[in-house]
Amino acid sequence: MTLMRKYFWRGIFWILIAGGAWSTFVRFYYGLGASTNLSDQFPWGIWIGFDILCGVGLAAGGFTLAAIVHIFNIKSFHAIVRPAILTAFLGYLLVVVALMFDLGRPYRIWHPIIMWNPRSVMFEVGWCVTLYTTVLFLEFLPAVLERFKLRKAQAVLKNVMLPIIIAGVILSTLHQSSLGSLFLIFPNKLHPLWYTSMLPVLFYVSAIATGLAMTIFESWHSSKAFGRQLEYSLICKLSRILAVVISVYMALRFLDLIHRGALSTLNQPGMERWLFGLEIVLMAVPMLMFFREKTRENPHSVYLGAVLFLLGFVTNRLNMSTTALEASSGVKYFPKWTELAVTLAIIAAGFAIFRFAVHYLPIFEDEHAHEEEQRDSPAHDLPVLATAKGD
């Protein structure tokens, strides 16, 4: 059964990659018109809504865990920092790949580096994402140096790691919030349930919560895929923190809605009210679950709660980029199969690269350090010595 499951998932992976490869050909040979359902009336689709807005948020575990361990000095979470950094690094790299599909002229993606426009929110986001991806590379680099036993380079990087991490947290704060600022230029186009001057704050707080939920999700699947013991004591602590962060987000969200009188729009006909209700339920249910001690004592319930919140987060970002703009645009958007194929291929590639990195690099550094310690200890050689003596 295990072998069948292995080949089943491998088959699914290659089907997704093949679909993505064909869609990539269609996109770059025939253009955006042939490969997407985008138009001048509706220029942002799933490649922005999911691949960019969700992708950046789902990669927020890197700066969240780095801040918890290295800035707030809560060392008990040290065991899950490196996997979170890897997830974030891959997330940002794949966001850049996804952006190449959406840009009309992707070969000009480097222009903001030399063509500055400091009054543009997109310019600020572009620079922060570029710099933070570089920071994530530097935060991930110790695993590579450790793999090839480059001790001197490790020592040099260790001496400058704290300023790098602080810079990463600052850059993440800037661009996670600035993604919300992008939508502030749509006051007459965005639906009242989603448009608010609080968007930068809401985007930032939801990113922190998503980073925590993604860490739970990644830890669960890593334990299953690599035969590791789940760090459940850490996951339980993260679920408690996640409950508080979600409650802060929900409080800010509803206080803002009440203050603006936007809740009255729920009486209006349309899909907006149902999709708004869906995202709220998907976020509120895990919040209530995580506040219950019995839920936190059950690993399966914690995992389910994390998945529900991640679905709520994705629903929110898709609502922001699609649902909230459809009414004002006068068109209905649904992604073409080639758009979906590219997105699914990028996700599949992310899982595959993560597995490859874990296989060849010391991502779970505590286990690796323990193995090194055992290998280097004199006790490790006792059986060999005893055998030699017996001979």
C-alpha cells in the first residue's frame, strides 16, 4: 500500500508538472490573451491573487519564527526555525517565478533596481521582496555551509546573522503591510466589505497568523514524510499564540467594519456576502478551537485548525483580488485551465524542492547535530574497538 501511494503521488506530481510546462509554452509563445481569462477590465487574476498575495503570506513563517527565536530569544522554538526559513525562501523564489508569468514583459523585471519610483507602492514592494529574498538566502546559507563543512564561512556568517535577521523582520513588516497598501488606490472599485484604510495593518497581522499556521502545517507533513517525531510541545505553544493573533485580527476587522457601517452591505444580494462569510467562518472556527485546551492536546485537531485557517487566509486574499473587484469591473472572472495549471505546477515544484533540500541538507539541524555528536564521541567507536580486541 505504501509503495502504491508513493507511485500515485509521483504520478500526480508529473501530471501537474507536464500541465504547467505546456501552459508555460502557451503563455510565453502565444501571450497572456491565449493563456488567461484576464482583460483590460480585469487585469489581476489568480497569478496575482494566489501566487503573489497568498504566496508571500504563506511564506511569512520565516520572519515570524526568526523573530521569535533570534530577537525575542525564545530558544525552545529553535528546532523548527530552519524548516520555516526553507519554506519561506522557497515561497519567495516561487513568488518571483509566478510574477514572471503575470508580467507582460517579464524580461524587464529587473528595471525597478535602476529605475526608481519611490512614490509607487509597487516599487517599495518590489525592493522589499528583492532584499528579503536575499536575506532569506543568507539565513538559509548556514545549512549549505554545514553540509559542506565550511567552518570558517559558518563562523563569519554567524557573527553577522543577528543584524541580517533584524533586517529581514523589518523588510517583511514593510512589504507584508504594503501589499495591503496596493489596494488603497481602489476606494471606488473595492467592495466595502474589504476596502478600508486599515488594510496595511490587517495584511500584516494576518501574515503573522499565517506564518504560525504554515509552521504547524509544515511540521506535521515533515513528520509524516520523513519519519520524524512531531515536535508537539512546540506545535501546541504555536497554536496558543495563533489563537491570540487570529483574535486580534478578527477584532480589528469587525471594529473597522462596524465603524465604517460596512456590515449593512451584507443585506445586499450577490456572492460577496457569502464569500465574506466563508472567510470569516474559516478563520473564526480555528480560533475558537485553539482557545480550547482539549483541542490543543489533540495533534489531529491542531492540524485541522491550522488547515482551516490557511484556507480562510487564502479565501480572504482571493476575495481581495477577485471578489471585491468584480462588481465594479462589470465582468466575471474565472481562471482558464492554463492559469490553474501553472499555479498547481508551482506548488508541486515547491513541495519537491523542499523534499530534495531536506534529503541532502541538514534542515532539521538538531537531529543532525545529535548524529554528528554521536559520530564524534568516543563511545561511538567502542563496538569497533571491542571487535578489534576480540580478533
